[in-house]
Amino acid sequence: MNTFNVKSLARYLGRDARDIEKLASQGRIPGQRINGDWRFHSAEVHHWLEREIPLYSDSQLGHFERTLKESVDHSAEDSIVSQILQLNTIAIPLEGRTLPSVLRSLVELANANWQVFDPSRVFDAVRERESLHSTALAGGVALPHPGSRLTSDLGESILAFGRTNTGIPFANGQMVDLFFLILARDQRTHIQTLARLSRMIQREDFLPTLRQVVDATEALEFIQQVESDVIEQDAKSKTASS
């Protein structure tokens, strides 16, 4: 879908259509009025979502994930993070003392299985996206990614995780030592991964534990367990509400 109207965007985001109208009128969602009706370009909506999703509460993120699965792809993988994160795309420690060097190390890490066909182009895309709007979040974690999906440059969607020995300064003033690089072949996988990671990051023990794990194996097992807990929580909530 290249464009949304108010109803289709409300359904996609799991929001009331009146809320969408209000947000659009206030300029808080990028859209254009055409013959009196709002139209929202999907690329602009997804760029907006990239900034909004990390600010959502756990309940909002859970609702968004369910809506995304129901409205876009019923067969979407529940354990999206565990599906695209592999042992050899985790580095503890991650090499790099500056933001560009860390981003380059992350791209190299993501290419452990030779599924990044043009690492230089992917690095440039990730760095350009970071220069436009920082992906660093409170708590010393960042979720760098390209500004658009580089389908022709990736054999498969990839998630890489690294922890640096010291904090790396970002443009928004945050110091970051935990990095999740998201390289998705399609928009649905990108948004789903971003939403799931945002939920996991909100867990009180998630970031502190990632700073304590001793190696990639321990990190992977912990990340998989946290995602499993999120999925189990959703299943219980769905059962309780039915």
C-alpha cells in the first residue's frame, strides 16, 4: 500500500479515526489534504513511526503489534527478534571508539553470513539516517538502521547486537554502549522489529542484564528469553480478554 486514507491508517495503527484526523490537522502526522480528504504516504508514515514507536508505552506497543499482524500479515513471525538475530551477529565487546567506527563495525558484524551484498552502501545509508535523526534512546541504547529498506543489498533481514567497552557520544547528547542494528528487507519486518525491541528495552532488567552478560552466547539466550516472555505475556492478555 503506497498511501493511506484516514480509515485505513487508523486500522493500520490501531487508533481511532478521529484521533488520526486530529493528529493530521495538528501536523503531528505527515499527510496532505486532497479534495478535502486526508492522504498519507506510506514512506512518510513509516519515517514518522520510526520516531514515535520508541516513545510508546508497552500496552500501546502491544496493541500496535497485534494490529500490524492482523491488518498486514497474519503469518508474521511472533519471535521476530529471535528469528533475525544470530549468535555470529553479536559482538561483546564491539570494536569502535567513535560513532562512525561503531556503525562500520555493526555493518561488518551483520555481514557474518555474507548476506550484506554491498557493506559500503549499507554503512553509508545507516550513517546518513543517523545524521538526520539520532536513534539513541534513554538508557544508553541505540537502534541504528537505514532510512529506507535496501532490498537489493540484503539477502535476508538481519539484526546485529553489540556492546562497546565505553559509551559512544551521539548527536542528541546521549552516551550509548548498547547497539541493535536493524537491517530489514521490507518495511513490515523493520517496523515489527523496532516495535518488539522497544518493548523489550522497556523491561526493567533488560539493559542492565545486557551490560552484565559475559559473551555472545549468554546475550543471545537472554534476548531470546525476554522476547519469549513478551510473547507469553501477550498470549495471557489475549486469553484474559476473550
